[in-house]
Amino acid sequence: MKKSIRKMVAVIGLAALVSSSVGASAQVVPAYTTDPASEIDLGAYGLSAFEFTLNQNVNLTALGFTALSLGGGDAPHVTLWDASGGLGALTQIYDTGNILSSVTSTGQGTSSGTPSFVSVGTPIALTAGVTYLVSAPAYWVATFDPSSITTDSAIATSSFLTNGTGQWNGWANSGYNFSTLAPPSGASTFEIPTTPNLEYVVVVPEPSTYAMMGLGFLALLGALRLRSKSRLS
């Protein structure tokens, strides 16, 4: 009888622990959002980048591209880099390739700079504390006042970088010197380019998850106590 009780309690504890591991909610969020009211569009641009570190692990699901002017021989793409070694030693993690057929051109004009997100397929794990960079070249870019840009809570630090207006050099990564990327001059007032973006999933345990974990541990503790008593009796 005691053995049956121990087995039952152990099963309850295991079930509770398994439930706690899967009982979490996931929400896809962009790395940053902008206020359309502050948008200014600029032409003859170049390479834009978003450099960031995370305060928690996330799974990257999509890369974003703000398309204001597309057509003809355009070949827009977005690239994810490991920037731990600095801008002069970037390691490519993923490149979308030419996503012309996957993004929507919102046209030039105020309040049109919304990104199109393209799935990366299998989610890419990004680690807290590591520096990453997402880049994309564009001829026409949507720019925003820094005060109108809101980063997600999973972003610990971030910076918007650019080669600057008039530095257009085609679509290929090989056409750019990434080590020259820098914040726009006078970034406190200068319009910030926002061509690349990313979406990811942060798994946040639900309150019920903690309750299930507590139940699981209590059940296992009870099983151990029963085992101890059976040995003494």
C-alpha cells in the first residue's frame, strides 16, 4: 500500500513539473517601434543598422525591412550579425537574401515607414549579454526623432547606426565598410534611420507555472518522506 502511494505521489510530482515546463505564454514582438507622426523620409541614403544587446534570451522569428521605394533592379535584404568582436569583425548569422517579392513598398511620405517582416524559418536563438547587429541598405529611408522610438523591454542597450546620407552603394554587403558605421551626427536631434528591424519571442512563465512547480516539488518531497518512513518501519 505504501509503495502504491509513493508511486502515485511521484507521478503527480512529475506531471506537475512537466506541466510547468510547457505552461508558458509566448508573444511575438518587434525590437522597437516608432511614432509615425515624427517621420521624415530621406533619399540617396546607404546602410542602416540596429545594434543591440538583450537582457534575456529570445528566439528570433523574423527580420524587418522598411520599404519606401522599390522596383527595377532593387534587391533589398536584411542581415543579422554577431557583433561581439566589434564592427570591424562582424560574423554573419543570417541573411534574408533578396526579399523584393516579400515586402510591401509603403511609398514616400510622412507616416508610411512601417516595416515588412520576413520569417527566418527555424527561429534563431539570441543570447542575453551578446551584442548583435541587424543591417539593411536602402535608397529611401524612413527616419524618426530619437524620442519617438521605443525599444522592447528585452533590449538592454541599443544604438542606431548609419553610413550617412549620400553614402548609397548598392544592395550587397560587400559594397559597404561596416567599421565606419556610427550614430547619426548630433543624434539627440538628428533623424534616426530605421530600415532594419527584427521580431522575436520571449517566453514568460505564467503565474500558474510557479504554482505547478511548487506542487511538483511538494509531491516529490512527500514521496521522499514516505520512503524514509517505510525504511524506518
